[in-house]
Amino acid sequence: MKQPNPKGHKHYDRILRENISTVLPDIIRKFLNIEVSESRPLSTDLPKTIELKPDAVFEVLTTDQNRFILHFEFQSQNDPDMAIRMAKYKFLLGDKYKLEIRQFVIFLGPRPSTMSTELPPMMRFSGFEILNLCQIDINEFKDDTSPEALVLSILSNFPADESETVIKDIVQRLHNVCDNPHQFQKAIQQLTVLSQLRNLDSFIKENTADMPITIDLRENVMYKDGLQQGLQQGLEQGREQGIQQGRKQGHEESRIQYMLNMWRAGRYSLSEIARIFEIDVEELQRQLKLATENEKRNNDNAPDAESDSAKS
């Protein structure tokens, strides 16, 4: 099976971050078995650890061939947060060297240290739990009425041969629960992006083709189809001049042709098309005019080509 492009993970993260506050209560209650009386979001910005620099670090190989990292810190005063600081060092050093980390604090004070050498129990890392959305039955979302939960349901578990039926149901329920066209459009955009994690974005295309919505074409199969076709044409036309030129030509021709098709379909205004492809309206009009003229010129030349062929 074709694997999703890992480069697109930022798009998935952004969608999940936007929606998590809405779907979190249900996720906690249904799947984590945690009863919450109240919750509030906290800042996800963490202190930068780049300034942390250990005092001394060695790679050691013992006589019995045991290799590990030996870390020393020199401390002249008792630090109540020393265990936390050492834990940070351990994770950073372990991540960098991928070896066992052994740590020692050499205390320089006039009296023995009174610092705790262990983290409080609540701060000790002993692993984490995994919630596999692919193992959650799609029916767990049957009573959800929030667009965010319905979008997330595309990642749940359902038979592969029922994919089209499931997506039709999700799209229809989104249409019913969204308060306005803008909210519905946003939900479909998010659904399209997440569906790529299951290689189902082609079904989104089929089930939203007749709807008055604008989807970010660069992130889904609707744009990929046109891009691939134009890329192939560009490669064929550019072989004699080099593969790289063909790639560039195919990409640009696909892009222009897609803009022309959207404009002719009549469902998108010039400003909407310009926003999707991130160009000025004036530049869009210029490219549409050139594409139309080139198309007309090619059509005018077609009968002559057929006539020449017949004569030969």
C-alpha cells in the first residue's frame, strides 16, 4: 500500500491542535477512562534546553567490554532542582549518544550534600500509553455532533470495502452539523488532509465534486491528479532538452490548466482561485488569457495537421 508522505505531518499536527480542545473531553472519557470535572489548555511553548551544557562527559569502555556514557556535574551548593536538571541531562545525552548514561555529582561544599538524588514519583518517566485511532470502531463516533469529532473519525477503524460509504456518511453529517458554509468548507478541507493518512482523499474528491466548496488543491488528490498529468506531458515534451526542464514545464502547465478548469466550471470567483494558488488577481487574469489563446491556437491548427496527415 502506498505510504502517506511524512513531509505533510505539519498539516496533520495543525489540524489536530486546532480541534483537540473540542474533541478532548470525549477522548478522555471514552478511551482513556478518565473522569474530568474541568480542564484548561496550557501553553505548549517549553523552555529552550540548548543552553544546558554538562560539566564533563566521557564515553567509557570497561574491561568487561561494557560501553556507556559517564557524566559528571560539579556542585558547590545544594540545589533543590538538581535531580530535575540531571534528568534533563540524561535524556539529552541519551538521545544524542544512544548509550547507557551513568551520572555523578561531585559536591564541593564544606558539609555533605542534602540534595535529593531522585525525582519525585510523579515526575519519574516510566513510559507512555498509546491510543491507536485505527483501532477505535467508527461506530464510537455515531453520536458525535461536532465537526471536529467527525473529521477525526476518518482515522478510526472501518472495513476497507466500506470506505466510500463511510466517507459519504461523514460528509453528509458534516453538512448537517456545520453552522455555516465557511465552517463546512473548513471541515471538508481538514477531512481531505487527514484522509491522506489512509489514502482515501480520492473518495473525498468524488463525494464533494458537486459541492460549492474550495479545497486547498496543493494538499489533496484533486491537485495531484492534474499535476501528475501535466508533469507527464512536460516530461515527454522536454526529453530532448533535459528531464529537469520537462519537470518544470509539466508542473507549470498543470497549474495553469487547473486554474483554467476551475474558472470555466463557474463555481469559483477569480479572487478565490487567486487565493488558492497564491497569486495576484491581475496575474491570474493574464495567465488565463494566455492559456485561452494558446488553447484556441492549438484548436485552430488541429484541422491543418489532420489535412497534412491525409495528404501524406
